[in-house]
Amino acid sequence: MNKEKMIADELQHMFLEGKLKGFKEEYINFITRKLRTGDTSIDQLIQEDSELKEKVLEASEHVWNPEMNDKNHYNKIPGNLKGMHH
């Protein structure tokens, strides 16, 4: 899996966990779709969207430094929502 897809997945998880307050679901879906399809890169996103920059960097930390996540990362997502972002 490429890094854009990994960050897209992490942003979706963060949204479902309530860690992206102030961002609308439609916006997060739009951004993560662009990352998954290759229409934007992590570098472009960080440069173009200063509001989301901090959250993208936080998602990067989660992806590349797994010790920052607790072992039950997916268990924080309500059962009926697990897997919906794929």
C-alpha cells in the first residue's frame, strides 16, 4: 500500500474517532479520495491546505510510528462503522 493510501485510511480513522473536529465528513471524504486516486500527494496537501496540515502530520506519525497508537486502534471505531471507509 502506498503512503497516500495509508494516510487516507488514517485520516478516515481519525475522523471516525472524533479527532478531526471542525472538518466536515464530505471534505474528509473528498481529500481521502484524492489521496487514494493519486490526484493529490501528501506533500501537495500539506502545502495547499494549512488547516489540514497538522492533522496530516499527525496521521503520518500514527502510520510511521505505530508505538503512538494503542494496540486496539480499530476498537475505538463503533462496530457498525468498521470497514465503511474502504
